[in-house]
Amino acid sequence: MPILILVALMLMIHAPELGATTAAKLDLDALTDNASVVARGKVKSKEARWDAAKTGIWTRHTVDVSEVARGDARTTLEFVTRGGVVGKVGQAISGCGSFEVGDEYVFFLAQDDDKRLQLVGMVQGAFKIDGKRAKNSYAGLTLVDAKTLKALDKEQSAALEFDVADLLKRVKDRVKRAECRVPSPESKSDKATPKVDDPGPGTRDSEQKAPEKK
């Protein structure tokens, strides 16, 4: 599960943004570890819809995938973000981001309880590609340290930026290391110890020393 602290503010469209969502800042390793899918692709389309209860709007994005660094190979994927505009009604959730058709990103995604893909760490899980560089964003987020939960200063809140090829390589290398991780000594010991079946009733009786003959 993504490491998040959510204090989401639901706002009507055209209304001023009153605050930000608080979230733990995730480095590249944390983004990778919390993602089930990491893929490079361009936003092909997006559509906002009400949820079943008609209380919240979600925007579904379709992405043409050009490279997968984690997860099953695929040519397209879909992910959702909170907020959007349906008819004359809109909702905005600070920190969810806005992704325009035609823009290219490296997305870090994880499944929610409804099996939908969402960004890991909200908007920080999307690295926008500009030429050969990729950079994420913390727009709409108030960042805290993932361990201490203390607020980060401006310098500590600097966005992550990488060469695109290096970013994808780092993700692939970390995933590979995780898959090849050597089992702990305890797990090795458990595997080496054969399971002993219950001897069953009467076994202990049969093993008791026979009474001495007089």
C-alpha cells in the first residue's frame, strides 16, 4: 500500500483552493516498492464520472504504454484520480494532479481496494517527461518526513528529477534485486527442518518401558 497521510479537501470548481493535502514524501525506492506497475506512456484520453453513490467525481485516464519497468507487459493501462468535471459540476482534490492528453509520464501505480490503479503518493507518483528528463511534482501537497511525520522545509521538498533512461533502469534494477533477494537464515532453517507428523494416539504408550519381570 502507498505510504500516505490524506487530509483531502473537496472543492467546487472555480472556488479558491483553501489548503493542501498532507502526504509523506517518497523517494524513488519507496515509490518503486509501493508500486505494482511502473510504466512510461502518453495520456491518450481522460473522462470524469460520478461514483456509484453520486458523492464524488473520479477521472479515468487511458495511457498508451511504451515501456514497462515493473509489472506485466502491456500496451495500454488505465488509472484513476480523485476529482474532475462532470457537466457543470466539478470537484478538485489537492495533490491529485491534472494530466492532459498528449503529455508523457513515467507513472508509479498501485491497486486500490476496488482493483483500480491509482498513483503512488498521489501526484508525486507521476514523473512528467520533457525531452530526456523526467521530473515529479508536489503541487497541492504539504510534505512530511515518512518516518518522523515532521513537516519538510523548502529544500527538503525539492522535486525528484532523473534522466528518463536512468529512472527506468533504477526501477528495473531495484525490482530485480527484490526478486533475487536471498532468504533470511531463519527461513532457510525452516525449510531445512522436516515436518514431523503427529505420532498419533497410542504411540507414546507403546514406547513406554515394559514392566520388569519379577
